[in-house]
Amino acid sequence: MQTSLFDLTGHVALVTGGNSGIGLGMAEALAQHGASVAIWGTNPAKNAAAAERLRAIGNPVLDLVCDVGDHQAVIDSMQATVAELGRLDSCFVNAGVGGQAPSFAEMSEEEWHRVLRVNLDGAFYTAQEAVKHMKGQDPQGGSIVFTTSGSAFYGQQRGQHYGGSKAAINAMMKGIAVEHARHGIRCNSVLPGWVESDMTAPALGWDTFVQKVMPRIPMRRWGVPADFGGIAVYLASRASSWHTGDIITLDGGYHSF
């Protein structure tokens, strides 16, 4: 009975930014529990490699090149995902980019919009299309999950645009959870700590950063993509059928210490 709570046979999951890092860790676990999985990413080679890895699990996989900051591309990719896999039961709004400003005072307008275009606009476009499909399908409903950040609460120097985008998606998440509960749609955010990925590689490879940050993580290790598989399966499955409007932290204790 406990196993059946997490059985995703017949379930269709979409993971944006699903070709590496946290997104791929989520996608792998979803596939291992029976889900058909679509991954969107902007790098065709990384998409293909991730899709091959996922197909080895044995369930249907779709990989699409999609820039989530392009509204029409999101509309087209969502339609293609549903047409290929039949429906949409969960959507992990995970695609994002990091900030590159030398300082807040020197942050250019172009840099501000580069981050907001993907992290906020892209999240809005993706979640909105997911809601449309989840409302219109039979049976109605599904689960939408945003990837947020501790910077949404504590800020980020030289990354005010990054932290601002992540705070905004938490507000959007709560609004979706309240408005669309009546349609059987649940919505939550996952807040990671420091996780090994392409985005964090420069920081985690910098000795000074490691010396200062690692002692602040009670579990004394960086997160890895596989650490996010369990929460993805939980939030996709019927085990979380009454869990909505929440921000779930997975950080090895970093934000508690």
C-alpha cells in the first residue's frame, strides 16, 4: 500500500531545465517510478544525452528544445508535449539562469532582463500553460512545482535580480495554489541549498568559497541532483494530494545554521 502511493504508472511529467542538475535528478526519479517524462532545455546535445539516459529506464521520454523565455516557444512546446504523451499530470518549473553582475550599482538593464526573462517570465509562461492544460483535461488536475532559492528570503549581493525572481515565483506559487485548488491543481516550491550543478560549479570549485560555506552546512556535503528525486516523486504522486501552497527546503540544514 505504501508503494502504491508513489506509483506513477500512466503519469505524465514535464521538467523544464531537465537535461542536467536538479532537473535531471527529478526526471530520473519520476521515470523510475513509472512516469512518462518530457524534458525541455536549450542545449540539443545535453537534451539528447539526458533523454538517452532516461529512456534506458524503460518509459516514454520526450526531449524538446525550448527557450522558456520565449512565450510562443512555451505554448508550442506544451502543445507538443501533450500531443505526444497524452496529458500533463505534473510540471516542474525548474529552468533558470544565474546572475552575472559585478555589483548592484553596475548591473546593466540587459543583465536585469536576461535573468528575469528566464527565471520569472519563463516560469510564468510555463506555469500558465500547465494550468490551462490541467484545467481542461479529464480527469482535471495536476501538480505544479517551482524551483526557488534561499535568496528569495535572504537576498543575494550582486544577484538582486536572481533573488527577486525567486521571491516572485513563490508569490505566484501561492496564488496558483489558492486559485486553482478547485480545479484539482496543487502548487508548491522546492528550495535547494548548495547543489552540484553547471550553474554552481564556479562557486563550488573556488577554495575560499568552500572553506567559508561548507562549515555552515550541518550535513557537511553539497547536495547532488539525486537528492531531489524523492521530493519530485512525492509532489507528483497521490501521496501529496493535500499538500499545496508550501515552500519545501532541501539544503542539508544550511538555512537553519
